[in-house]
Amino acid sequence: MTERIFKYRYPRRRPVRHVLKQLIRLTFVAISSKVEVVGRENLPQKGPLLVVANHFSYVDPVAMIGVLPYPIEFLGGFRFVDPPKTLTWMVNLYGYYQVR
């Protein structure tokens, strides 16, 4: 049996994502936003985790990056409908898997 070789390494873009995560956390502090995570005790300490979210705003994925203690890979639509300009460069910088 041959070994499967995956095209994508995990986690990807560690230095960039670390910097973005810190910037997101600083932004939360700067705008005095209070983010509450309910059920944090139910998150596993190690091992794989699938986080599924139906978001209502472009800010929701950013908030997930800021509050979750895991390296996160995103799956997302291959095009955005009327995104803010800052979102476009941030998404490309962070990186995600495009889904049709």
C-alpha cells in the first residue's frame, strides 16, 4: 500500500498567523470589546478539532482567530460578495482553502 502524500502542510504560515492573532487581540483591547466564550471548558486540550461556524459578519472569523487557542485552517467561498477592502488583503495574508 502506498503512503498518501498531502499537498498541504499543517499548520501553515505560522509566523504570519501568529502576528495576525496578536494584532487581532490588541485590536479587541483597543476598541474595548468584550468577547465572551461560553463553553470553553468543553474544548479539547489536544488532538484534532473541527470548528464549524455559520457567521453573520465578516468580523466573525476574525473573532474566532482571536479567541480560539488553536491554529485554525479556514474553508471558505471562492468569492466574497461586497467585502470590505481590509478583509480582502487579510484573507489572502492569512490564507484559506477556497471551496466552490
